[in-house]
Amino acid sequence: MIRQVDGVRLHPLVLDEDLPVLSRLVLPALSERRLITRPLPGTSLRSTLGLERPANRFAAPAVAAQEDAR
């Protein structure tokens, strides 16, 4: 299944009951079998795909800000 599936999402049906079970039993078992790994700090989908950070649409462009100052 590892070759066909890139990832799964585990959704607890009842958060207060199922989340502790997932964190205490399921995730450690998957980790021991090396079926899951912890994400590296600072990594993101954007960096994984090699995408640059988009320009901030709320920041004024440097040229327009200088012209407004005159």
C-alpha cells in the first residue's frame, strides 16, 4: 500500500474520545513501522514543490510608495 498511497488523513469521529486513542496507540504504532514520519521543522508544501513565496498583495510596491511620498 505504501507504493500506491502518498498520505492519509485520520479524522476522529468523536474528538474527545478518539483523539487520545489516535495519539496514544495508532500514531506510535505507525511510527514504529516507519509508515509515518514527523514533518521536518520549517518545511511546507510550498517548499516541497519548489514554489517561491508569492508577493504580498497588501504591501505597496516600492516605486508607488516613493511616488506617493513626493
